[in-house]
Amino acid sequence: MSAATVSPDTVRAVEAVLFAATDAMGVDAIRSYVEGDVRAALAQLSADYAGRGVQLVERGGRWHFQTAPDLAHVLRRDREEVRRLSRAGIETLAIIAYHEPVTRAEIEAIRGVQTAKGTLDVLMEAGWVRPAGRREVPGRPLTFATTPEFLTHFGLSSRRDLPGIEDLRAAGLLDPVDLAFGQLSAEAEDDDGDDDEEDAA
């Protein structure tokens, strides 16, 4: 059944369920309330709300209504941020997002320093990081992964939308020190390659 032929009653029911929901909902969760072609109804609603002040969006397989991004300035109010992420928090969140599921030891290996327990606590309190089970290795360390709330907060449909290294460099979001280390690493690899060629000769 296409979005154009979905029952108007199904569309209205899905709209009502999502409007009343306190959290984003997956298709199966919506189906527990609504009969009919839920996916077609979602497609219809998404088209109906396109360009309006409120939009229906899908993040990580879950759907919710949100205000249009271009109207954020209308709703913004000056307020004190309760807690800002430290550099350690930002680095830890980035590592988890790009490498999940990842253990604390793996995070520390990538960062090169120990990760304070409070850093992960802050990310979990924000709702952006969650425990993701235990790694089946000696000691069975706990792993961490991002949440659907992380995708929603940063406007991502899935982790595939995370920017690549070239995107970050183009946007000027890489620390000059990080860029310098990257350049040194590349030069070191080139030097190793030259040495191998000389040895082979």
C-alpha cells in the first residue's frame, strides 16, 4: 500500500500517537496502538508536515515531531547551561560514536590518557551514552554505545551521518595539534616505506 492510498484513519491515529508520546517511537511500538500500514502513514505524515513549523522526523529508526530547524532562533531563550562538556567529555563521546561498542580501556587507549568515571557518568546522564553489554573476553569489560537521543540531539538519522575526517577538516573542527600529529604520522609512514625500499634494494 502506498502513502497515497493509506487509510486517513490510520494516518490520523499514527499522528495522535506520536503527538502524545513523550519519547520517539519505533514502527513496532506505534503498531501496538494502531492497525493498518504504519510505515505508509508515517511517509504520508512526513510529506504532510514538510515545510511546516513542526516536522515529523526519523532518527535511528524512531519517529517524533520536532520544530523546524530553521525556526530554532524563534524559540531560543537566553539561559544558563547547567553543564558543559569538558574536552575529555567531547573526546570520549566522539570515540564512542565512531567506535561503538567500545570499552573504557579502548577509549583510554585511543585518547592516550585515563578516563575519569565521572566523564562517562556525565554522558549517560545527558542521555547520549548507554551501557551496551559486556565484551566476551577475560574480565568481561562493560562496553558503551550512543543512544537514539544522541542522534536526535545532533540531528543525525543514523551513525552513518557522522562527518568523516575530511568533513571535519573542511569545517575547521580539527584541533591544529591533531592535524599536526596526523601529518607527522603520515610522514613517518612514508619514511618507513622508503626504508623498506632501500632494504629491498
